[in-house]
Amino acid sequence: MDVWRKIGVTIIFGIVAIIGGGLFWVLSEDWAVVFTFLSIVGFFLLAFLFNPEQMVNEIAGSEEPGEH
């Protein structure tokens, strides 16, 4: 994955984190809930950035590239 795509994915996850964090704060008014949500989003972001092929292949049914 090239650098520009990683930056784009990070921006998308950042938008989710900002909006979701705000929603969790409004609904719960508890920082522990907000930080738990942000930790989960951060975990998925790092997992996707460092090993995107494994995540995509697991979701797509473990198809090898080029198989149809």
C-alpha cells in the first residue's frame, strides 16, 4: 500500500473517530466509554495499515489474488 493510500485511510478513520467519539460522549457523558471506542478504532486502523492484505483476504473469503 502506498503512502497516499495510507494517508487517505488514516483520514477516513480520523473522521470516524471524531464523529463517533462525539456521539459516544453525548450518549454516555463518560470519558472511559469514549476512550474505549477510540482504542478500538485505533486498533483497527493500525491493523489495516500494517497488514491490509490479510484483512481484505479474510473478508473476501480467503481468495488468492488472481483467482476467480
